[in-house]
Amino acid sequence: MIDLDRVRADTPGVEHVAHFNNAGSALPPRQVVDAVVDHLQREAEIGGYEAAAERRDRWEHAYDALAQLIGAHRDELAVIENATRAWDMAFYAFPFKQGDRVLTGRAEYASNWIALKQVADRTGATIEVVPDDEHGQMDVGELARLIDERVKLVSLVHVPTQSGLVNPAAEVGRVTRAAGVPLLLDACQSVGQLPVDVDAIGCDILSGTGRKFLRGPRGTGFLYVRRELIDTLEPPFLDMHAADWQPDGSYRIRADARRFENWETYYAGKVGLGVAVDYALAVGVDNGWERIRALASRLRAELEELPEVTVLDRGAVLGATVTFNVEGVSASEVQRRLAAQRVNVSVMEASSAQLDFGARGLDEAVRSSVHYYNSDEEIDALVDGVRRARTSRA
């Protein structure tokens, strides 16, 4: 069980706002803030290089913490500035060619799709979208039917940015593993929200972020690459951290996942990321997931009772994100009115979710996203704010 009083006491932000933009960037616990500020202060006192050397154990700990969190080995992990760049570093390392196929789903994220399309246009590979099943999640049976020897990668967004759907990642992983096709899992919204184990899922690559459900610093992300796959992927760019310059003028790429990193890094953020993961592990991801689902379920149910409010989430399993529209009131206006009451939500536009919103004829949605530190009183404030937005239409 979550000790709500303790986690709220650890979260200074709850004194100022009812924060339902956790799918964007969650409120960090004070332990994370203190760790980042402390490292920055030390840099100011003795120098950046010197602080990194002095506190090597603190930023190296991030790799051990992440490994424990997702069931990986530390040499399979790279810490990168954000989840999108982590995803890119792995994806652009695949040597696609004419006739290759890449399979993705309707939950695909805009930045991922743009990268997929760029590479397809360059190489002659094709991108194919696996249909959804009756629940609105990737149809695993259709995926199995579509895989053949020309499929070189399956890209799956575990939890999309635009809805509460939790895609059946482990079922997808069983199909890709049996077919010998790498699975690239975008876990930007799932790591920290729900239990994620790379072996149980069967993914070969996973990208994640610090700022969302892990409650870590902005400007931090990470990449997992399965040991057996690392040597087969040459990163799209290298520097003197990712590779060693040899006396004969050649270079040797390092053997671990840090080949996907670069030399300059956000050391204070890396320290803070390790602290954030420690905090998540101490709270218990299973405990957090149980409370997140309960809060989100309650929020959906109460919003569905409001006339002229349409809840948009689909999926056999639903998580933290609750998306909805209010008839006659734009999503940005709902956001503005809620912000005036110190309630944070965000707006999701079709440009971030073309395959999903386009198919459903949606231009936009209000995106609210709970975390385990949210209270029942904050749920009440959000629902009341939506009710007021509905009844005060111009």
C-alpha cells in the first residue's frame, strides 16, 4: 500500500497545484530535487569535471538502479538526454535496405513515426501498421500473421501519449521472440507507472524517460539493448566516449550499451535519475500501479457521468492517462479554465497521434494523467473544474 501522507510530504509541488499532467512531467520528490541541486552546487564549488570525478559512484548508481527496475544488466543500459533520442540511437543503428519491412501500431508516437518514415524514404524499406483488435490495442494475431522473413523490426509503444491504453507488450514479445524479430519498445509512459521487466516482456530494446512516471529530472532518458544485440548495432554517430581512437587511425566501438551515449552528459540529472529510481523502488512500482489504476478508474467513471463529456480511452487494460472532450468547449479552453483553479492538465492534438486520432476523427483531447501521489480531493477538484467548464460555455 502507498503511504499517501509520506509521499505527499515528499512532494512540495502538491502544496501549489493539483497536478494531472504526469504523462507530461510529474512532480519530483524533494529527494530528487535535493540530489540535483546538491550536485550543481558542488560543480560551482570545485568545477564540473572535478565534481563528476569526486562523485562518480553517485552517477554510476543510475545504471544499477535502472537495471534493478527493469530486470536488465548494467552493461545493457545507456543514459541519454531523453527517451526520443534514446529510441533514435537504437532505431537508426539498424541497417535497413530495399524490401525490408518494419511493423508498428496505431499507438505510434509522432517522433517515432517521423523517424520511421525518414528511414523508409532513404532506404526503400516499408512501414506497415498492424491493425487494432476490438479493444483498441495492437492485434497480436494480426501481428503474427504479418511477420515474415522480410520483417526486420517491430516497433511498439507500450503506453501511448494520447490515451490510457496499455498495449499487450508481453504478448507481442512472445510473437517477436518466436519469429526472431527484434522488438523495440517505447516505454516512455510505462516505466515507473507499471511494472516493466524486459525478460518477461521479451523486448530487445527499450527506451524510457526520467521526467514522467519515474518523477526524475527533465533532460534524462535511458536506453536498454539486449546484450546479444549490442554488437550488431552501430550507433548513427560516435564520439570518443562511444569509441576509442586507435594509434593507426582506426576506432574501436565500446562493447557495452554506452556506445549509444556521448561524452558530454548531464551529471546532475544522472545523479537525480538514480535517486528517482531508488524512490520508485522504495515506494514499490506494484503499489504505485495499483493506486494509479484505482485513481484513473474513479476519474473516468466520474467524468463519464457528466453530460456532454466524452471519455475517449480504449483498451483491455487502462492506465494513468484519462482523455476526454467537453462538447462545445475546446480542449485548450478546458485546460485554461482548470489552470485558473490550480489544476494541471494538458492538450493532446492529432498531430501527435495521427494513426489513432485520425482514424477516430479526433482533432484534439484534454489529457489528464494521475500519479500515485494524487489525492481523492484533487480528483474532486478536477471533476468539479470540468463540470464548471461545461456549464460556463460562452
